Amino acid sequence: MKSREENMNTTTEKRIIQFLDENGPSFLGEVVKELKLSYTKGLEHISKLLEKGIIKHSDPPLQYEIDPDSK
């Protein structure tokens, strides 16, 4: 199984992980605002991280956080 670091392909994905690691569960709007990403690009990277199992989301409210099982 690949480590979390090996699964992250882009600088943006690394920035999202760092943001979530430092700030805990966050809404997509908070992530894109803080990292100065467009909503579309932010959602694209969040979706990739979800598919890789690096982050997860709660339901409801829809917040994203690091998946502790991804280490």
C-alpha cells in the first residue's frame, strides 16, 4: 500500500492536505478561499484526494478531513 505522500501527485494536493492537517475538518469553500483556488479546481483536487482515500468527508455537513486510515 502506498503512503499518503506517494499518493499525492500535485503541489495543490499537498497544500490541501497541509491545510486540512493544520485546520481540521473544513468546508470546500474554506479550502479554496484560503488556498486561492477556483471552486472548480478545488473540487477537482478534493475529488482526486477522495478517490485515493487520503481524505474523507462527513455527511452532513459536508466537510473534508484527512482520513486517519490513509497513513
